[in-house]
Amino acid sequence: MAALDQTQVKEGIDQETVDAVREVGGAYKHGWATDIEMEYAPKGLTTDIVRLISQKNEEPQWMLDWRLQAYDRWLTKEEPSWAMVDYPEIDFQDQYYYARPKSMEVKPKSLDEVDPKLLETYKKLGIPLKEQMILAGVEGAENAPAEGRKVAVDAVFDSVSLGTTFKAELAEAGVIFCSISEAIREHPELVKKYLGTVVPVSDNFYATLNSAVFSDGSFVYVPPGVRCPMELSTYFRINAENTGQFERTLIIADKGSYVSYLEGCTAPARDIAQLHAAVVEIIIEEDAEVKYSTVQNWYPGDENGKGGIYNFVTKRADCRGDRAKIMWTQVETGSAVTWKYPSCILRGDDSQGEFYSIAITNNYQQADTGTKMVHLGKNTKSRIVSKGISAGHAQNTYRGLVSMHPKAKNARNYTQCDSLLIGNKCGAHTVPYIEVKNNSARVEHEATTSKVDDDQLFYCRSRGMDEEAAVALVVNGFCKDVLQALPMEFAMEAQQLVAISLEGSVG
Amino acid sequence: MALANLKQTATEARLSELTLPVGGCLAEARRAALSRVQTMGLPGRRDEYWKYTRPDTLTQAIAPTAAVFQHDEAPIFDEFDCLKIVFVDGVFDAEASDDLQLEGVQIDRLSDIESQDIHWSKDLYGVLEARGQDPVPRPLAALNTAFAKDGVVIRVTGKPSKPINLIYNHQSESSDAMLHHVIRIDAGAEVTVLENGPAAARFNKCSEIDIADGGALHMICAQGRDHERRAATHLFARLGEKSVFKCFTLTVNGVLTRNEAVVELLGDDAVVHIAGACVGDGDFHHDDTVFITHVAENCESRQVFKKVLRNGATGVFQGKILVKSTAQKTDGYQISQALMLDDDSQFLAKPELEIYADDVACSHGTTSGAIDEEALFYLQSRGVPRRDATNLLTLAFLAEAVSEIGNQDIVDTIVCRLENWLIRRL
């Protein structure tokens, strides 16, 4: 009898998976647009546009020169084609590179002065722009009992930052948290010292493009010995049509400091694909630690693969000092195309890098994501845990590099990347590069690909669980290693996302 | 643009040193292969597929010379009763070879069938190689199809009483050899093919293997111990239903070796095992590149590679399992491991999975590290000197790959040879 039951589960499984997640999920929830008067730079990319962006941000000459130099380099670079993603050619001249709400023309002195329509946008997204103790990123959290944890938010809307919460309280602790455009004006010495030192201007095609045209983003400086008193977060919203978002984030954790940074992003559902090319640079000095968590939920396109965000992101952390520590955690559920490899340069001795990732692709989404762990210092350690789930017609690729340089004595790496396929029209791929140049370094790489495990399902059912709950449990269990690494607020959102993004994955 | 030009110039330079055999039943296949080479260009340093191995000495017009290794050992498979086919610097040696008659097998020399108008191998020559060019170009194999003048074509119709032993002797310091073999295993037939020897200063070998339903082929290759030799070998195999292909390659020494295996599982329930063990010391670069495509259902593929490296040796592994959407119930496994005996050596790996079917179990693993100090300590505490203990652990590490060979006698022979080499050398 038991065997018969098991067979039935096996045959029904894929449909059940879908049904279960359909129950939990819905369509893309953030696909609405804010109707607001916008001011655009002319379409296309020229030196004039670069100058205009610089001028709009009231930048000093050195910043403009830096941008112009990047623009010249960009003209000589070719778009990379090695990733397992396939999309129509992007016309870089058919994009707006700068869009800002008209009401932001005169910079509001505080969030209270910001256009209520814009504030409403963030309220609708569940992002608190008020300085109150609530959980960020979780709908309905306003009604939940406060945990006593604060989250400071920088809200970026198309090309501009609307404002940053808890600035005063952070300043008291010595932490600088503001938009990058403000940092360029107010803290040029820090920006000059660190900008482009982790991701050089000419690093890659998209990073070079970003260096020329980045419009805003967040800046964080945590002084020596300071444990940032609250979590910092940036919420990116693309609203305008045909507009690319190019944000730049620079985080500096000085000696012995600690900061946890969260990043979220959404965009309206539009038929025409939109470009997003960001650069994130993190500098971690001696004994400092940075946690960087992302829930990437850009519009993924519709079920036929129309529209969506093309997400080309360069993220890199440089553990410069000894015992520096970086932890990347990402939940990638959105975007039509994802091209993203948050990396760790483990330069300081005993420094540590960790990368936890869940990438879920459905319908016609394509994700090529992973990490690079470059071990330069002695006794450096890295850990990679990547979970890819592919459904519908989607393609999901893990691409990673573990490089042990000759001087990285006793370095350690452990990599585990697992893929789960739902349906036979999708693909799951693993492309790891492993380069070991000294014998005291120890590298272990494991990867598996499977479908939702029948035995696990059967076990759950034999304990009285219905099939839908069992499938949800198995899928969440598959992602557990990564979800656990997320700050609590994000973990809740991520769990819901896991279910939502598999919606309609078969049939 | 400049790069493309460079590639074209290098390709033309190489081609200008070669002459295309004309006429006969293979002429058309040769012309098509030449055109493939011209379109693809010979491999260059910037090619992703040659990321970890410099192809220049394999592609340059004139082969670098290689001294002939002097040793007093008997050829590795001498103790087995085989049908011997000997090539010297890439040319068939009729005198040293046995009579090519064996029940259940039809063996012809490639240059003999060249002059015929009709031969069964015409439908395979260059065909499997051409299939194997997609999605990754393998121009050195196409070059071989176009220009190789010697080799054997073997058709196995039954279960011959003894293995076929292809022996590749190296006599000239400046030899530049190309051999092309075609092996067809008919339905239900089975054979063991043993290969050994360094072949030449520079050796380009291409084997096309077609295994019909229920057929089985066991291949064991020992690549010879000449220090300065260079080799690029390709193996293209196509497997029918319930067929079995098991291949093991042992490489000790050699300044540059690139072994590529390209296998397609076209019939349900087919099994392929590709394994390799290598020991590299000093100026040694060894590259195993494997591409297995699962097309049919319920097939099994297994890749096991072990590399022992010291004194600046480099080991490369690029393995791929591609599972098409039709290949449900695939069981794919891949492991590559490096044991680095000192700090100067390198291990570079790219173990890939590309999967389009949902009901499959595929896994791969890669590890790299030094010899286990605890195991060494344990052996020393039992009275084994450190040097012997190191050899013992190295041998144990390699033996895992060697034991992939089904035939225990051959396993014993190889392990025994390895033991001698390790103890003498280490």
C-alpha cells in the first residue's frame, strides 16, 4: 500500500508543487507605477549626458573628470557574451540615463518635505520612511509587535535619493549614511580615497558604464571600533519608463567596526525591458565585519517573457585588513536577466568571505549568478552556498571562481551549489572555476542537481501533512542554509518570495 | 580584430606545412574537415576552452623536439596476450605488428582503405568528430581528420578472444605524428583495446568510436613516460541502447598533454565511465577535458580523475555533463581531485553541469589539497618511514581512479608500475 501511495506522489508531484506555491503566492506584487511628473535627461548617452548628470548632482570637477574618463573607456569596451543568458541586443542610445521626479528639483531638506506621492509609493511597498521601530520590508508588519530594532532607510527613486532616515541618530554614533551624491559633496576625502578602488573604472563593460553615468546610491562609513547601532538599508525603485537605473553603493567599514546592510528593489510591470547596472564596492579594514543582504525583486517580465529588468550588477568586497569579514546573502527572484557575481577579495590574513544565494527563476527568466572568492592572504576562509531553483522555461546558472593564490597558505574553501528543477523545459547549470596555486590550500566543491525529493515528500505526508504543505516545506528546506543567513526581516519576506516566484511554473 | 588575424595567421602557417591526401573514399570527409579547421581557426590562448592550457606548441607549424626516454622497462601491457599493432613515430610498422587477423574483428590500416572507393568506415570517418564540434569547437581534431595518414579502422562483430594492443613507439626526436582510428562495435559485440607509448615528439590522435546497441568497449591507455613529448588526443564516442564504454588513461610525465573525450549517450540505458590518473613532476602540464551529453533516458555517466602534482606541475580538469530535456532518469557523476605534494604546483578545474531535464540525479565534486598529515602521522607511528608513507598514500589516492578499470589483472599491472615509478622517483 505504501508503495502505491509513493507512486501516486511521484506522478503528481510537479503539479502539486505548482498548486502549493500558487496557493501561497500571487502574481508580481509590485508591478504598479507611481503617476508622477518626471524630468528626464535627453535620451541616449554622450559626454553631454555625463556632464548633465554630474551637474544635476552638483558635483565637483574631479568627479566629472572621473566620469568622463570612464565614459571614454566604456566606448572602447565590448559587451560580455560569456554568460548563459540570451536577450535582444540593448540599444544603449535608446535609454534615458537620468530621470527625477519634478518635485525633487529643489532638494527637500528632510523627508517631511518630500512629495507625499513619493512617500506613498514607499508606504505601499511596505518600506518605512518614518523613524519608527518597525520591521522593514514585511507587509503588515506595522501591526506586529515591534522588536525594538531600528532600520535606517535610504530611498532611491529612479535616479535620485529621496532621503535617508535616522541620520541624526547615526551621526551620533559617528556613522555616515547618506546618498552617494551627498557624500561626494560633503565627504569628498572619503569618496576620493575609496571610490573605484575595489571595482576599478575599467573592470567590466557594465561597471565602466555605471562609473560614467551613476546617478545616485548609498554611502556608508562606519568609523573605527563602532558597531553600527541599527541596520542600514537602501530601497531601490525604478518607476520611469525606458529609464535605466545606475546606482553606486560605497560601504567602508573601518578597523574593528560592524555594519549590516540590506538592499531591496522593485519596479513596475512594463512591456519594454529596462536596464539596471549597479556597482557596489565594500572596503573592510582590520577586524571589521560587513553583512550585505539583498532581496532582488525587480520586475521579472510577464509569463511570456515580455518586459522585465535586465540586471547587470558588479558587487565586490575587499577584505583589506587582517581578520576582516564579509558575508553576502542574496535572494534573487526578480529580473528578466540577472548577471551578478558578488565577490570577495580576501587580502588580509585570516579574513573570511561568505556567500549565500538563492536564485529562483520562473517563466522566461534567466539568471547567471555566483561569486568569486579570491584568496590572497594566509589562513583565509571562504564558504559558498548556492541554491538555484528553475521552473517554467527559465535558465538558472551558478558561475563562480575560487582562486587560491600562491601566498594564501592554509586557505580554505568550501563550496556547495545545489539546483532544483521543476518541469522539463527549464535548465539548471553549474560553471565553477577552481584555481589552486599552493598545496596547503584546501578546496572542496560539491554540486548536485535533482528534482523535489519524493522520499522527503512521502515522509512529510506520512506524518499527516497534506501535499501542498509538504512541497512548501521541502522547497523551503532546500533553501534553508541561505534563508538562515538573512536578517530576520528579510528571511520572512524571502520565504514568501520563494513561493510566489514559482507561481504557475508548469502548464 | 587583431586577435582574429593572429589566429588566422597561425592557422595558415600550420596548414602550409601539411598536404591533404587526395582521392579515395575519405577524400570528401577530409575536405570537409579542412574547411572546419579554416572556419574555426586553430586554438589560441584567448579561447575560453583553452583558458588553462597554452595551445601554441600544439598548433605551431613545426613541432618542438623531444628526446626519446631511455628506460629498460618492458612495455606496460607486454604480459598480456594481445593482438599487437605497432606504430613508430606515427607510422604503422607491419614487421613489429601481429597479423591483423582475429576472430570477431575486422582490422584495416587507414592508409589501405584510403585507396578504396567503398568501406564501412566511410560513414563514420570524420562524422563523429564533426558532431563533437558543437557546442565547443575542437579544431585540433578536425585538423587530424583532414591530415592524418595512418591509423586503424576496427570493426568488432563478436567477442574476440584477446585484447587489441595499439603500441605507439617514439624513435625520432623531431617526429610529429597524427593517427586517426575508427572503432565500430556491432550490436552485442565486445572488445578491449589497450594503448601504450608516447608515439612521437608531438602527437595528435583522434579516435572515433561508435558502439551499437548492447555493444561494449573497454579502453585502457598508458601515455608513455617521455618527459618532453607533447600530445593532444581526442576521443569521440556515440553510444547506443544498453551499450557500455569504459575508458581509463594513465599519464606519467610529458611536458604537455591534453586529452579530450566527447561522448554522446544516444540509446537508453547506456553506460559510460571515463577515468584518468596522472602523476606530474616538474615541467608537466596535464589537461583532461571531458564533455558528456545525455540524450537518451536512464543512462549513467561517471567521470573519475585523480592528479598527483609536484615540483611546479600543473593539472587541469574541465569536465561537463550536459543533460538534454529528453534524458530523464540520468545518473551523472563527476569527481576530480588533486593531490599536491609541494607548494609550487597548480590545479585548475572547471567542472560544469548543464541540465535541462528535471528527473535526474547529477553531482560533481572537486577537491584539492596536500597529503593528509594525520594519515602520514598514523603510518609513521606504525613504523613506516615518512617517504614510504607518502608513497603509500599517493598510491592509494591514485588507485581509486585505476580501480575504475573493470579488469583486475590490468588494475594490478598498472598499480604495480605506479608503485615502481613512485618509489624510484620520490
